[in-house]
Amino acid sequence: MQQTMKTNNSSALFERAQQSIPGGVNSPVRAFKSVGGTPVFIEKAKGAYLYDADGNRYIDYIASWGPMILGHAYEPVVQAIQEKAAGSTSFGAPTELEIEMAELIKSMTRNVDLVRMVSSGTEACMSALRLARGYTGRNKFIKFEGCYHGHADAFLVKAGSGLATFNIQTVPGVTAGVSTDTLTCAYNDLEGVQKLVQEYKGEIAAIILEPVAGNMGCILPQAGFIEGLRRTCTEEGIVLIFDEVMTGFRLSAGGAQQALGIDADLVCYGKVIGAGMPVGAFGGRREIMEHIAPLGSVYQAGTLSGNPLAMIAGFTLLRSLKDKPGIYRELEEKTAYLHKGLETVLGASGKPFVINRLGSMISIHFSEGPVTDFASASAADNTFFNRFFHAMLKRGIYLPPSAFESWFLNNALTYADLDATIAAAKESLEELLS
């Protein structure tokens, strides 16, 4: 199954990019520094497939880091964008479409009374934290090691994803004052959270987390963990924030809140509500959201918030997901099928491994024990993952280029694609372990 992959154009583009763009990329994980080698430059995508600048085709397990739930270039979304663009790409003024989008999100999501559109997941999380501080009158907040909430200063303390990939845990440019207000705890460590809450009693504005982590691989919340966070926040007047940039509208039509049956006070969304376009949103309980300007004194603004192209793309995608709830069952069945196939070939290889999965999120950790937090994800044989990544890439399987990232399935994947992926994993393991 190994293919003869051409790399000349990607290599030339990377060399050229480094002359004008820091590191040759506009987001660090794309540089392939974690896994080594030269990044693949993508030219186009359709359905479940990516096509690079050299004409190679890959089965895609990134899905633009989550939002391409129905596959790339989903025709209704493409058509809607084309039609909307004819009326201009931006207004900087209110539109009816923004209302329709907010109403759609509310109709699909638990415990969301008001929604504010922004331009990225980073901006959504940053704004939600500011709002929680303004609402409570407190400054400190708790985040979890390995969870990534964007690159706002307050979140770059023991963060996951790109920082984990590059082993950057002390970030130049982030002041000591900012770090002082950021309290960190291990994911799934409820006792650790409760100790922090007691130590800083009356000082903590918010607890923010990925309800299902995707930035240290796919890490599931253990039984009672998020329930305990919800109970603690209610008792102590702390705002519970779910970062659903990855899980929102992916784990279910109502995201992780619906999948886990637990309500947050504020929820953050990212590119999924724009069908992959640069957009985000945060929303939640009315009594909290009414503290945002112009209703309240917590300031947040953005010229491109509610951009018409992003709104129509997201509205079209979310409408499709709402109208076809069976998509989530299909995605879960495909992910379970892939899980079973990978488990079979990995088990036969003799290489220690753990597969974590929930819904259409899945990741492989070459670990001898359970992977439940950042420490156990870091302790896995991630050097072997890097070799596995390249073995799969040359067989036409595009995995996230880091052991610290969840894989995301899209519903354009066929069972033939999944079988090809399982066969590629078998060949890759045989090559690496021979």
C-alpha cells in the first residue's frame, strides 16, 4: 500500500515560505517540528481527502482541526458562501443572519440564553474569561495542564497542543502578574481542584476546561470529574466555562454539554460555527451574558464579529447537522469501526498502546498504562508516534502531526477509507518494528 509520494513542490514552497513567514508557517504545529520532516502544503480538499501541491492524495483525519464534520467543500456550504459573497464580504454593521445564527445555536445547545459572535476560538475563550472576572469581581481562574484555550496570555501557562508539541511551558512575553492569576491543575484531578478552591477561597472567578480534551491527544473525563467541577462551581460561586472549540456540535448536536449531560455557565465555540472559516462565539446564562457591553461594563468588540460569509457558512453546516441527527450515530459507528481495526493491528504488533475515543474523536498513545492527563500523555513513547506518523503519511494517511492532538473523523469517510487506514497502520507497524 506504500505510495511513491512526490515532495518537490512542498519542499520548495516551505523553503520559499521561510523567507517571508516566521518558521515558514502561520501556526506552529504546521511546521512538523514535533514529528520532523518537511510540512505538506495543501492545494485543495474534497470530502474526506486532501490534495497537496505535488498532487498526492491523503485520507484526512484532521478535518481542519475539527469543523469539517461533513467533509471538505460540502456543497451546500460552498454554494451558500458564493451566493452571500455577491452581496459583499463584510459590513461592520448588524444583519438578520447574525440573529438567525444565534437562534440556531440556542436551539441546539443546553443552557445558552445569549450568544456573542467573535472571530476565533482564542477570542471566544479570552472574552469568556474576562466576562467571568467582570461578573464575579474576582481575578484568579483554574485551568488544566494540557488543555489549550488559545494563545491569549492568561492561557499560556502549562498549555497543551502547540505548546506541548514544542515543549514550551514558560512563554516569553507573558508577565509574572498574568501567571500569578492562572492556577493550574492536572486534568481529571478533582481533589487538586478542590484544594485550590479552598486555598484561594473567594478569589477564583472561573474554571475553564475542554470537557473532552483534544490538545494532549483525546483525553476523556473520568467518572465524577466534571460532575464534581459543576458542584464545586455552584457551591463557591465560580463560573464553569466549557471550551467547546473542538467538541461543540461534534460530539452531538448540543456538543459536550449534551453528550455528558452537564451544563456549563459559559460555552466557547470556534471554527465549527463557520464550517471552518475564521470565527468563534461564546454564550451562556443570561444573568452572566448581560454583563457584556453594551448591556454591561465588560468590554468586548470586533469589526469582523458576525461576518456574513462566516455566518452563512456556519448556519448552513449547523442546519444540516440539526436536520440530520443520524449523522452523529454514523460518525460514532465509523469511529468505533476504526478503533476496533486499529486495536487489532496494534495488539498483534506487540507494541504497548492505548486508544482513547469518544464520539468521532480518537487518538493512539504508545503507552503501557492509561492516558488520563498531560503527564501520562507526555510519558508515552511519542518518539515512536513521530515515526508512525511518517509511515502513515507515505501511505496516504494524514494524521495530526503531533502526538498531542486528537484525530477528528468526518462523515465523508467511507468504510473503504477506514479499511485503507487500518491496512496502512498494519504495514506501518510491520515496517517500524521489523
